[in-house]
Amino acid sequence: MTEVTFEDAVHGSIKIDPVLQEFISTNQFTRLKHIKQLGAASYVFLGATHSRFAHCIGTAHLAGQFLSALETASPDHFRHVTRTDKLCVQLAGLCHDIGHGPFSHLWERVVSQLQDDKNQQVHHEDISLKMLDHLIRKNPDIKKKAGLTDDDIMFVKELINPYKIRQSSRSKPELNFLYQIVANCDTGIDVDKFDYLARDAMHTKQQISFDSRLLLQNCAVREYQGVTHVVFHERVLPCIMELFESRRKMHRQVYQDRRVKGLERLLMRAIEQSLEHVRVNSRTGPMSLLSAHSDMDVFGRLDDSILQRIKAEGPDAAKQDIMKMQSLDLGVCIDGGLVDCDDLQSVDYRQLECQLRSEVSHSGQQLDVWLIPQKLDYSQKSENPLSKVLLYNDMGVFPLSPPYLARISPKTLEDHNLLVFSNRRPENMAQLYKLITKTLANNGITLVRANPSATSNKHAASAAWKGVVRSGASSDLTPRSSRRRTSEEHSYFEDAPPVAKQNNMA
């Protein structure tokens, strides 16, 4: 086995360990070359044609760099870490996304919402574990060539999905920090995020302020409450905050851009309509796309080329949706705002959409309307990711104190936005606003609009204006006292300097 070097647009030259190259060269891994990292976003962001293949190699590379940085900073904690342990961490970074289906996350959303049992959701992390087993079965000599045991593979699978019960011999307090490198379920600070933020931002021409190199230069391993953790020097707290804000920014401006969400809706609908029309051969005969994830041999043959099969074999309705995708015929956004509801997690937007369509139809307006929800958070839904971050200085290891955490954190950690689209601009907008408001209210939902003129309720209008500030650039994790506002931001704040106000008036 010889060492291989890849030239990467994000990280430069990447030297790959011969063991990792054995896995990279398999058919199960190389299929990732044909799965776009950002799915339908490439129709809007023309440079976003990068693949899961590149992301996985980049993640493995960063896992190696992270390990080297930790060992340099904390050599005592690496006395029990073997070369095989380090190799397993890099292998986990390499294989963490091999369970993605066509168009990445979009595929699992389609399959999940069509499951008879809503508790049986499909997650690519779980499929990655099955695909890794399948890869090893199809390449029986790979473990021997790599020098890996069954326990090593179990450890790799635990690193890919650390939410699973740990059963390998590495599930010890002194090796806990190894589980916080590839997929950190404690804080969300991991090399998976480091790579996809840098890679996606570069290919979509987004400016993000986070730079993982600063964290790698200020990381260490420390024991806290009897367990080893990856910790960071207190001076890089602003960089950690920028990580979560950059993730939110990418969701707001790329992943959940209204055009991207509109394209995903069309693509998901085309796939749904074609599930029983387009079949894949299996050992037991033709198999529906809906069941493909249950057979790794079948699933391993699925990639973005499924779109061409839908265009050739799918029903006419699916072909029409694909034509709309290609021409960016996404409809007209006629309403939108922040969702105010006592139980946001229980909102069924598909049912809500059916109700709204029924109301619009009964009103006599010949419109096709649909809903596009957007959910923005800082990686842990309504929880504050900073609350679990451990920092260190010369005095020891510590979490952020609750008073300090409250001062530096945004007021809202999770925002649910709702956009209402139509196939054309309605003739009676006022009537449609009332229908939308009524339908949402019947489901215990208030739509807090940004446009005060869209509602006669002055209190709601005021709340909507505050909502724009909250969900816009001012809601980041950077302390307000230390962050310099842009000229565009000043117009949102009542306490803007007089000069800024004069400029706005001019």
C-alpha cells in the first residue's frame, strides 16, 4: 500500500494514509463522487457542485490534524492512545457520510416523511453504519490489509454515531475525548462542521468569519469530572461563537435560502411521485426506491443520476416538476414571517398546507398555494451550544458561568420562519392575508410578519419588526459590546448613532 496525495481546493495537499486509501478505492465509497454535497442548491449557487466524496476526505484530513494538535498540547493524555486508535478516528471522519442518498439530506427527508411509522425516521448516520458493514462484506480482505479487528470497526461506528451505546474496548473515561473529534454530540464542535462550513462557503461565495485553524492552535485534552474532554483556551471563545454563528448564517443564506427550499420542494415531490414508477433491481426482484435504504446493495447503486431515470421513467407530473426546477419556476412568495406557537415541534406543515389550499379554493381564488418552513438555530435547536463548551486557562478547566452565558448569548436560539408561495400573484391580497391568518390561528399559530402594513394589529406589527432584528444579522453569538455594526445594521436599532440616522434619512 502506498501513500496517496489529493489536491483539495480547501485544504491544499492532503496526504492519505494507505489504510484509508483502501476504503476510498471501494465502489461503496467512490459513489459519493456522484452525490452533490448541497443537493438542489447547485441550481441557485452555480459553484456548489462539490461532492460528498471531497467533504469526507477533507473531514478525515482535519481529524488527523486535530489529533496531532491535541497530542502536541497534551502528550500525557495520549499515553494510552495507539496508532490504530488514531487511524480509527480518521476512518470515522472518512466514512461518516457514506450513508447519504441522492441529493444528500433531501433523500432522507423524502423517505422519512413517507414512513408508515413516524417514529421510524431515516437518518444517514444510521445508514452509514450499515454501509460500512456492507463495504467490509463486499471487500473481505480490507480489514486484513488495514490491520483492523472487529473491535476497531465497532469503535469507528461509535465515532460516526456517538449517540449509540458504546460497546467497544475504547469506551473508557480516559479515551472519551476521541469521541469528540468527528461527531461531537456534546458541543457540536467537530471536524465535520469545520470542513463543510469552509467548503460550502467557498463554493457558494459566502463570507464567514470562522477559521478552524485558530481552534486547532488552542485546543487541549483535560480531565473534567472524571472524564477526558477536548477543551479550548478561553481566548478563543469568540472563535467558538463564530463557529455557531457561521453555521446559522450558512443555513439562512444558503441551505435554507427560499429559492433552494423551493427547488427542494419540487425535487422532493418529483421523487415522491416516482417512488413506485422507478425501481431498482435487487436479489429478490425490482425494489421500490422507498425501500432502497433497507438493502445496502441496492442503496449503494443510488446517486444523483436517479434524476435522469425519473426524467425517463417517472410519471408526467414528476417530469413537469423537474422542468420547473431546471427553469427555476419557483412561484411567487406572497407572505411570510416568524412562527409564534406554544409547541413549535408539533406543527405539521403538510397538513397545514392542505387546510390552506382548501380555504383558498372555497374563497373562489384560483391559486395553488404551498408552505415552505425554515428553521434556524445554533446547531442544538432550542439549547445553547455554548452551555456545554469547556474552556481552560492557567487556573484549570471550567464551563461558562450562567450569568456570563446569558450576557453573551442571543435572546432567541431557535427561529421558525414560514413562507407562503403561490403559482402567481393573487388578485385580492387582503383577502388572502385574512385566509392565511385564519388558517394558522385555527392551528394555534400566529405569523409575525415583518411588514407592518400586512396586518392591522399594531402590537403584531411591532413584534414583527423586532422579529426582523432578532432573526437578522443582529442575532449572532458575538457579544454586542465588542461587535462593530455595519452601516446596514444601524437602521435596525433605535440606539443607532445620529450620523447613521442622518445618512439613512438622506
